[in-house]
Amino acid sequence: MTTATALTAAETGQIVLRMERDLVRLAGRYDERKYPPAELARLRQVFARPDDVTRPDIFAALVWKDGNTGKTNYPHRQRALAERIKRIVASESDCAWRIATSGLR
């Protein structure tokens, strides 16, 4: 049986230094035109209160996830999936809608 030991400050520092380059590189690839931060902030606020989530909010979240916010012409498969989910949710009763969104808490 092995016993886990805590990392020393020096070991933690080495790990951070090794990861820093990759994290900076990945952060530099974030495309704010494709994934608008303002829309992400809005969606975070909306989904923080699951009882207030609307069907259009779900559609908007799916569109944002695929990097299509603000676009009028994006891949048919992505549009079809978002529309399908929107229809499924729209076809449910309000009771079922509340049950489905209660798991978001």
C-alpha cells in the first residue's frame, strides 16, 4: 500500500512552469469572434437559475457551443440538431420541462 504525500512548493512550481506554456498557447487560440464572451456571460447567468431557462436560451447555448453565435449561415447538421432539440423541448409539457431542467441545478 502506498501513501500519498503532498507536493512541495518547489514541485508545484515546476508543474506550473511546465503547464504555463501550453495554457498560454491554448488561451491565445480562443476566438472571441467565434465564441463571444458577452454571450457566454449571458448564458452563464441564465443557466445559473434553471427555473428561468427558456427554450430559446437552450437553442442559443447550442449555437454558441458550436461557435455560430451571430451567424446566419452555419452548417446544416448543427442547425438541424439545435432545431431538433428545440422541437423536443417545445413538445414537452411545462411539467416535463421543469423536470428536465431541474437536473441543471
